[in-house]
Amino acid sequence: MWTPDITVAAICESDGEFLLVEEMSKSSKEIVFNQPAGHLEQGETILAAVIRETLEETCRHFTPEALVGIYRHEAQNGKTYIRFTFCGSVSELDPSCQLDSDIIRTHWLTAEEIFEHPSLRSPIVVECLKDYLNGARHSLDIVTEL
């Protein structure tokens, strides 16, 4: 039975710049840039997942404010990803946290720098940022957990 991977991501903007992570891709073994993102874990809510992933990848506490969109991507590795992308705010660095081992460092980049970046993890990085910049915001109430 085919099963897509469910992922979450956070768009965090501050002073016209967006928080990205520089990470080592497990599948391609290349260094890529991505919004803070990761997989939904068993028993975890979608909102809890994006809060956890952002903290693990950036050492910053994320407060989701809206759902930007839901994206489906068929990757070169043969997997299909369904990604819930949220926007919100992040705290300053939490000195008690440590970055995930796959994360090299974090960066604040402008939208233009992201659009022109040669090493993005997937086309979703650009698509969800474009949607965000175009005002896509859906109430968090649209995400229902049963």
C-alpha cells in the first residue's frame, strides 16, 4: 500500500528576512537549504510537530499563527511528501537547546536570496514562500485533530 510522508514546516519572518536551515540531505548527501521542517511522528499533532521540528532545527521556540498551505511533492527519491506549512513567530535562540545533528547552521535570508538560491531542498521551499508573500493565511482552526 502506498503511503505518503507527512511533513510540517515553519515560515518565520523577521525584518524582511526568513529563517532557513542549512542541512545535510540524508538521501542525496548534499548540503541544502530549507525552512525548519520535518516529519510528523506517530501520536503527535500537526501543530506539535511544527513546534518541535522548529525548536530541534533552530533552537528557537515557534508560535504558529496561520496555515499557509498544504503541498504535495513527488521527490526524485521516489517518495511523495504532503507538507503542512505554517507561518508564525520565533523566539530568540534558546541556549539550553542543541541543533539536530543534520543541521549545519541557521540563516536569515531575504525572499530574493531564497528565490535565487542554488541549493534548496525542494521546490516547496519557493512555492510556500511565494504563497506566504501573496498573503495566504488560513486559520489554525482548519487543522482538526480527532
